[in-house]
Amino acid sequence: MTAPRVRVLLVEDHQVVREGLRALLREEPDLEVVGETGDGREALRLAREVRPDVVIMDLTLEGMSGVEAIQQLRRELPDLPVVVLSMHDDAATVDRALRAGARGYVLKGRGVASLCEALRAARRGEVYLSPDVSEFVLQGYLTGDRPAEDPLTDRERHILGLIAEGLTAREIAGRLGLKPKTVENHRAAIMDKLGIHTTAGLVRHAVRTGLVR
């Protein structure tokens, strides 16, 4: 008897990438994409609606950050494993994703075989990390040398990334469903926490910490 296919929810903000992933996953006989979106809030709704076996989660999304979405999924659907698919390979970003509850972390440059392996491992209840990131993560946990705590909340990090991409307060507000004044308040809080008082300084910090490239 053929085993049921693993039902996958695909959450990726770039449509071209999302379409490419969908096409590649379609070639795998044991995997089935049952929903897709580029919006964090929509991802939560779809997860409740289609009840996938595993979620592929990008970290840069519309609506809310991937880390926020993972945290919310863990609260609402604690048995639903999430595999992060990201271009960010810095220890701090990986650590945040794992702390949020991700069961896997795959770098986008690793290819579809690595992603499929991660999906199958997550479905079995295992943790999967790309070889590129597993060594320094393991060393950090063994030695207790964890990445320094980031003073920003996940929402502030998301907004900082959008600022660094050149979006205005009004554009950020429209994308996240906030009021422009709320975005300005977040910007002020970010500057205060980081001790940075210029947009150029914020951009440099975002690049240095892997929020944008």
C-alpha cells in the first residue's frame, strides 16, 4: 500500500521563487503542495484551513515576519513542524528561527534535494539543518556560546529590514497593515535601542546583521 503523501504549505514572498519551488516539489512522488502564500498572516489562516503536515517558511514575508509566523503557529498548532528556507546563514538568524520553534533550517543555495530531505525529516519528528549551518549551531549549543541577544523585537527587526530596503513609513504601514504613525514609533524605538540616529546607520546595521544583503 502506498504511503500518503506529505502535505506541504509553501510560504515564500517572491512569487517566481514560490512557483519554481512548487514545480520542483511536484516532481517528488511523496510530497504535495496543498497551499501557498507570501503573506505571514495568510500563512496562519491557510495552516488552520488546509492542515498541512509541514510548512516551508521564508523569514521575510508580507504581513508579519517569518519568525513571528513560526511563533504563532507553535502556539496554535504545536504539532505542525516548520522548515525554514532562507538565504540568511548568520548564527543569530538561525538561532532566532530555532528558538521560535522551527524544526529545520535550509539555505536557499542548497538545492531542492536538501529541502525535500528536511521536509521528510520534519514529518518524522526530526530536526534538520543544512550542513552549512549545522556545525556552528552545534558548536554554539555545546559550548554555551550563544549569539548575543538582539534588543529588537521580531516586529522591529521586520520593520528595520523594510527601512533598509528603502520603503517609506507609509509603504511599510501599507504592507504590514499598520498606521504610518505606528511605524514611525517603531522606527524611533529601533533607533533608541540600537543607539543609531540616522537612516544610513540603520541600513548599515541591517546589512551587518543579515537582515538585508
